Amino acid sequence: MPPFAPLRVRGGAHRLRRLVRCRRRAVAAGLAVTAAALLATGAGPRDAERVRGHPVPDPAPKRGAIAEKVAAPVRIADGATVRLLRPGDRVDVIAAEDSATGGTARVVARGARVTEVPTASATESGALIVLSVPRPTAARLAGAGATSRLAVTLW
């Protein structure tokens, strides 16, 4: 019979350690991939708070064209013209002075976006529309609406 090393039956502990070591590596690799994916999507602590149900205040709007827009309610003299308008339409608002005294017309707002067309009541003269305009234009619209009749032209 040829000489050979004795057999050892106690090798189970070594296999168990090797199995645990491989699983640890797999779990660590999975966590690393998950962290990289979350970092790439931009999910941060603010999103985590929102997911958990905690209210997170939105940051202040940036100063720009969108942040400067305000909703300005405007009463248009001709209610039939307003019925032609839909939200999203662009209009020019024209202020007409009293025509009996030879008044003039001037454009108060150009390219204003209609955001809402409320239903008009039968007792009111004219009709109301809500326009999205820059703040200085809203001030001009309010002043013109107090002193003259307003009309719109559809783009």
C-alpha cells in the first residue's frame, strides 16, 4: 500500500468560515453598488426626510423670469371676447380711454399668458380673467383697470 497523509474529518469549520467570508464580500459589494446608485440619482437627506413623511420646506424660488411672474386678475370690458379665451392663451391687454372725448388706446401688457377664466356672473359688467405677468406689468394693469376700459387681443 502506498503511503498517504491521514484523513481528517473535521474540515466543516473551514468550509463554514469560507462561506461566511464570501457572503460578507457579496453583501459589501451590494451595499457599495446601492450607495453609488443613490449618489448618482441625487437622492439626498432632503429627499429622505420627505419619504419618511416629515415636511421639508421648499427652498426660496430663484430670482428669474419664472419667479417674477404673478397672477393678476383683470376685468375686461367685453365679456363676449373673454368667452373666446382658454387657459394657456397669450393676449395683449389694451387700455382704451373714454372714446367720447377722443381718448387714445395704449398697450398695457404684451404676450400675457391666461392662467384662468372664471365664469362670469350676469350682474357684472365685463368679465374677469387671470393673467400671469411680471410684477411691474401687474401694477400697470391694476392702474389701467382703475382709470380706463380694458380689452384683449388674442395672439
